[in-house]
Amino acid sequence: MTIENSIVEEGLASAPEKSLNFIEANVKEDLAEGKNDNRVQTRFPPEPNGYLHIGHAKAICMDFGIAQKYDGVCNLRFDDTNPSKEDVEYVDAIKEDIQWLGFNWKDIYFASDYFQKLWEFAVALIKEGKAYIDEQSAEDIAKQKGTPTQAGTDSPYRSRPVEENLKLFEAMNSGEIPEGAMVLRAKIDMANPNMHFRDPIIYRIIHHPHHRTGKTWHAYPMYDFAHGQSDYFEGVTHSICTLEFEVHRPLYDWFVDRLKDIRPEDGNYRPRQMEFNRLNLTYTMMSKRKLLQLVQEGLVSGWDDPRMPTLAGLRRRGYTPTAIRNFVDKIGYTKFEALIDVALLEHAVREDLNATAKRVSAVIDPVKLIITNYPEGKTELMEAVNNPEDESMGTHQIAFARELYIEREDFMENPVGKFFRMTPGQEVRLKNAYIVKCTGVKKDAGGNIEEIYAEYDPETKSGMPESNRKVKGTLHWVSVEHSLPAEVRLYDRLFSVENPAAEDTADFRELLNPDSLIIKQEARVEAELANAKPLERFQFQRIGYFNVDTDSTKDKLVFNRTVSLKDNKK
Ligand code: ATP
Ligand code: MG
């Protein structure tokens, strides 16, 4: 797989008008031909077994986007056919995340709403001699499947009489048969070149209570026996999913066609399944099973840990819905699997926040700077532009005083090479304030710099004629007295390898980046941030984009780095 990153530089918002993706083109064509009484109906069908991730956002933008664009409807359907892994916590989280992304469903459905109808359909298939109960183990059934070029072998239970099948199917649902002891299989064709037709399992036994239907059911339909039928019951016209389901499509059609014979009242049409490439991102693991493991083992703080690729994690990290939608729009939909450079996602949020985030000053790794010729006790309020990209955002004031903090890395006593920041004898500008020149330092016994001394030029205050004097560096700063203490959480990629899903390791946890979270306890932020609300987003000037973490309180401000100002991985 190649990594697609060539579009990083182009800028997402300025993308030229794109041609329709193939799915949209197909929908348009169906409308032009007057299919489905000119209706467009889609669904987004998550299984409530985890939180939504950025990959799901790609599916959501497609499912809801197509419906919006063609005056159709998109419903939310929970594909809740495996109670052992599902939970209402996930149902609620999924709803919240879809709405946060900016979409609204027309109705909410659950595959479990159709358990009775699906049961009746299965019984009808049994009666027609098209389904049978198999009592072999999963391993034995798998062994008989054959290979794509070699026919499978019939199960010894394949020609069980209808009456016996009906009785055993009832038994499967009684709660008295252990899990795995028997399954219901469709009797189709053990020699079909499409392996999915080789008597697929359509019902299995699960005793774990269901989060909606409780203990009513013990026999549960498999994905292939629930998905297409659910689409048909609801009137879905276009069932859009990811490429791995392409090989399932003939079976999807087969079941819907059998169902149409039995339940013509549900409409004389067949939903059209179409598949696009899933989203895979570098340095990211997208499997819900693995994400669950990270949560359960405490390797992250929860599903909304800001390092997680979940929508809840991205939200907490400071990502905007706009950035995610722009990203999805930029990568597009194709028929080819690819690995997308996570830098593209980062670029999208940087671009959105550049346009919308208020600029403030924060010093993450502070060292004291004393302006020795500035009067003690004096304070000046300096005017700071909130966003140079958007004049309407106005200005705010930042207090300047004799004692300031600057970033430790902005000072070098004996600079090597070109160093345009603070160093003895060199003038630098303090953003929105004065030009200053370093005159000396104070060190502790270990040689660490404790204080830096400088003198300011009173004629160089921002806005004065002398302020135009050429200096090479501009530093950010906060006042010691007026700034507030803060904790700042610096995030890096959760995995240290480019394509963790492709790594051949026994334990994917070995691939975790040990430096994915660095906590800075000593940061100082300007007083303007005293009333910042959780999730509010800012640019810390010269550093990056940050938001207020949900852990933040009035007494202890906590910020997350959403993304650095520039892509410094390149
Ligand atoms: P996972 O493999 O991460 O557990 P899933 O496919 O089992 O995900 P579902 O809840 O079944 O998750 O997915 C709901 C919808 O989202 C499906 O239509 C699925 O195709 C789509 N989807 C899931 N992952 C991605 C992805 N990485 N890119 C695009 N669409 C995705
Ligand atoms: Mg799934």
C-alpha cells in the first residue's frame, strides 16, 4: 500500500470543484432512471460495540451527505445482533458523536426490532428446504468449506427433514442448548465459486442477555442474514458500505430476493449495495476490538483519551467537526484500499483553527525574564489581536510588567549557528510589547539558568514609530504576576510505527509510542484564559493549537495540544 500524502500542501478548503465520486454518480443515475419512485434512502449502520472512530466519520459523511444532497433521508440503524459485545453506553455515544459531526438522522432503528420478522423468514426458508440445523463444531464446518477453486463438502446434516429442522430451530432459541452446539445454515450451494454461498451460517446461539430484548432471544441472526433484510424492511434504496462487503453482495441480493417472495408487502424493489474503500491512517489503529483493549487495559484513559482515533477522543483533543468533514471530503471515496497520511488530518484541523481560534499567550516551559530598567510595580495593558485572519474577532489586553516568563528554549547563552531568539547582546521583540536586549543571567550551583536579565527600549512599544526597527526574532511571554498556572498535555502519535495494523507482532501493544503523552505541570498562561470553558479552542502563539481539557477546573487549568503550529515531522 502506498501512503497518500501528496495533497498535504494543497490546502483543503481551496480544493477545486471535484467530479462526483462513483457512488454519487450511481445514485444520480438511479434517480435519472426513475428507480425507487425517485426516493433516496440511506442508513448508517454501526454495531454498538464501541465508540465511533475517524473511519466511521468517512462512512457517516457519505451516508448522511448523499441523503442531504439528493433530498433523501438517512436513518441511524444499530446493528445489534451480537449481545455479548454490545451495550447502551455505546448506543448513546454513537448518537452524540454523529450529531457532533453535524448530521441528523430521520429515524432510529435497531436490527433487534426485526428479530421476529427475521425469525419468520428463517422458518420460511426451513419450510422450503432452504435451511437446516447443523450440529457440527465451527472447526468442522470451516474444514468443509473448500477453497475458492475447490468445492466444499456437504455437511452430514444437510438433508435433515424439515420437521426436525423446525423443532431444533425452536430448541436453539429455548435457552437450553449450549452456545456453539448447533447453528442454522442456509442450504444454497457447496460448490459455488463465491465461498459465501457455501451454506452460510445464518443463526447462532448466544446466551448473553441483549441490551434491548433481554432474554427473549437465544438464537441470533448473523450479519449476512440481518443487514440486507433490515435495509429492505426500512425501504433503504442505497446501502453504502466498505469494500470488504463487496464479496457479500451476491448473498445480500440472494436473501433479499427470497424475502421479497415471502413478504411482497415490503415493496417490490431491492436496495442497491455499493462499496467504497475504508479509511486507514498512518500511526493509527482503527479496529474497535483493539481500541477496546487499550481502554480495558488502561493503556489510554478511556474511549475519549485525546490520543484515540475515536470521534470522542478527537473532540476532546480539540478537533472541529468542520476539520474532520473537510478531511473526509479531501481524501474522497474510491474502490482502492490505501493508507492515508495522518498529517492530512492534522493539516485539516490546523487550517480550520487558523481561521477560527483566538490567539493567546502561554509559556509551556517557563524561565523568568526580568526587565531591569522597567519600573517596579508598573503594569501596562498591551493590545493583542485575537486573530489576524479575522479582524471581526477583535482584540484583548495582556498585562506587561517588569517580571515576565519566556520559553526556556527561546534563550541560548552561547548560541550555535543562526539563533534569532534571545541571547546576550541581541535585540528581540516581545510580541505586542517592546524590543528588549539581554544583559546577563543568573545561574544556580548546577549551572542551570534561573533568571535572565534584559533592558527594554521605551521608544519601541508596539505602534510607536521606533517599533518598526528591524529585529530578527519575536518572542511570546506572560507576566509573572498576572499569568495563571496551568497543566499542558502534549500529545504525539499513539503508535510509533507507520502502519501498526500491518506489523507482524504477536502483541500490538509493543507498537505503542512511549512518548505519546508528555505532561507539562509548570506552564503559565495569560489571565485572559481564566474563564476559558472546557473544549474551548485557542492558538498558543508560536506553539500550536490547544483546547481546554474536560479535566480543567477554575483552580487548575488543563490544556491539550491539538496540533503543533507546523508539521515538524517532515
Ligand atoms: P471495526 O472493524 O473498527 O470494528 P466495523 O466495520 O465493525 O468497524 P461498524 O460499526 O460495523 O464497524 O461500522 C459501521 C459502518 O461504518 C459500516 O458501514 C462500516 O463499513 C463503516 N466503517 C467502519 N470502519 C470504517 C473505516 N475505517 N472507514 C470507512 N468506513 C468504515
Ligand atoms: Mg461491523
